[in-house]
Amino acid sequence: MKSPVILIVGTVDTKSDEIGFMREQVQAAGGQALIMDVGVLAKGRVIPDIANTDVAAAAEVTLQQVMDSGDENSAMALMALGASRLAVQLQTTGRIDGLLVLGGTMGTDLALDVARSLPLGVPKVVLSTVAFSPLLPPERMPPDLMMVLWAGGLYGLNSLCQSALAQAAGAVVGACRVARVPRFDRPVVGMTSLGSSCLKYMVQLQPELDKRGFDLAVFHTTGMGGRAFESLAAQGQFACVMDFSLQEMVNQMGGSVVSAGPDRLMGAGLKSVPMIVAPGATDLVDYPAWGQMPERFAGRPSHDHNRLIASVGIDADMRREFARELASRLRQAQGPVHLVLPLQGIQEWDRAGAPLHDPEGLAAMMDEMARCDWGTAEVSRIDAHINDAAFVQQVLGVFDDWLAQGLVEPAAGMKATHV
């Protein structure tokens, strides 16, 4: 097995000791280090393999122009652009196998851009003083990012700092040794769901899609799952999407921290990927179960899913608002769209007798759906619950029809229609 090459990115002017130590740890783990300097203030004690002047040039500016750009924020944004472009070149030409970046808030800001520039499956480790912090917006985090907290490492190479540096170095080298970049040997259907107790359709759909020659990838719509789904959809990695859990859209509208960003539902449509859509779990706003329910929803029925996440039911006005927003986003889709509306309910906890049963709210949303302009999207209404077999059969009917029409490309060696 060849020794993996790790691109180490950091500010050599202020972090020479730490970067030098990380290089030693990468080598001790059996890897090779390629150091990129993104600092702009001065030279450090470590001689980088890629100088800061080269990073600036990749952003089509000089290092002096970076320093004269206005402030440290604008300077680092330029260096992030250059570093991202160089990282892509190095990865596509086979010169690096993984990425390791360290920094405080400034370095982490840059690290997110560089990590996002690399494709899924390329190991990416960020050693950060703000690892997993609420400061990090989900839309900027690549779906396979690994983070290690840089504990006690803001200044000085103490034993705590060395422990974190060594762990990050070992993590990225080890990941590169066993990494398997997705091959997409079979076409993939991307699907969303809020767990498997709230929404259940994937249990019946997976074997049916497998018979048709498709892999099914199901994404958990609790913020980062939806972000990963959107990222891959926007890259055109899915043959079709079955986006049935749009609850992150409602979270975004309700100001919840459980968000996938403001562009949820847009990735596939703008890439012309065929979309079958349903409003699963869009009667809920999630919030941390260990915190306080958002004040605006006080008094509404709620459900504690576990000690991490709880959900509160939204009112009829917010359901109507969601319906209008859904229509607005689907009208922008460039490919085929089919919206399936299950009239008897949109998640398991809204059934009769369940804690979030709200027939008036559901009726208000469906009424607003009937008033919306859906553009070229097809809309079907079924007298069933989203977790009923009838919903699955409706979805398969649309999918098979699209296969027959050639709107979804069949898997290699499979007939265009399912028998």
C-alpha cells in the first residue's frame, strides 16, 4: 500500500511549531506531508512545500494585494480561494490523498472552504478551536468532514496541544489507508427521512428499487443529513431523488438550529435531477430536547424523540406559509417534478391518538396546497397516510413511469420498465 500524502494547511507565520509537529506525526503514522502556507504576515520556521505567494497567485492576486485588501477577514478569504483551487488541482492530479487543516476561527473559516472543494470520499480532518460549534453553519460543512477539538492549543506546543495534533494526524492517515471513494457502480436514488419511526416508507421502497437496479441512499433530515443530501444532489450524483422529509425547511422558517441551510430542496431541481417530493414531517419544528422550547411555540403540542431532539407542532398559519414556500422552490426546478400529497397524514406522530395529531392543521396545509401555483410540477393526492403502503405504491408508479419515458435513466442491463 502506497504511503498516503496528506496536504497540511496552516499559517506557517504563527503556527510553525504546530505544523512541524503535525508533519512529524503524519510521517510517524506512515504518511507523507505536503505543507501549504496560508499565512500572510511573515515567514515561519517551517519551510512550506507550497508558499503563501503561490496560494495568493492561485487567487489571481499577489501576496501584497492580499495584505492590502483591507483587513484580516478579506485577506483570509482570498487565501481560502487560492488554497481551495490548489487543493483541487493537487487532488485531481493524484498528488494528495487527504487533507489536514488547523486553526482557530480564522483558520477554520478557511478550512471549511478548502474541505468543501474536495469530493466526497477524500478524507478531510480539521483541527479547530471551534470544532462542532454552533458558529459553523451547516451549509458550509462538507458531508464527510471530520473534526478534532484543538484543546489547549491556541498558543504553544504543550502536551494537550500535542495530543490533539497527533490524534488528527493519525485520523487522516488512517482514513486515507482504508478510504473508499464512492464508485456509483449502480445509479443512486437519494431519499430523505426523519429517522425510521417517524417516517417508514424506505423499508418498502428499498427492495423495490434494488429490483430495478438502483441503490438507495437515505439521509436523516436532522440538519447535517439534509446538507449532505443537498450537496450530492447539486453535484448530480443521484439518478433521481425522493425527497419526502422536508422538515428542515420548516426548521429554517422557525429559526431552529436543526437546519440544513436556506437552500434546502434546491440542489436537485437546479441540476435538473428528477424529483419525487412529499411534505413529510413538515408540521414540526425541532429543537434540542435538553434546552427550552422556542418561545414562539409555547403551548403547542410537542414530542420528545430522545434526550437530544424534541419536536413541536406548528400552527395552521405556518403550515400555509410552508405550502407557499414549497411551491416557490419547486417552480424553480429545471427537471421533472412530481409532488405526492398524502391526505391522511405526513408523519407517524400525527395519526389519531398520537401526541401531534392535528387534523385542522393538516387540512389547512392541504387547502393551501390546492391554491398554490406548482408550475410544471405534477401533483397527485392520495387518500392515505405517508407511512401507508398506498404512498409507496404511488411513488413507485411515478418512478416506473419516468423510467418508461426515459426521464430516469435505467440501470445498466435493466429494462426501461419494471416487470
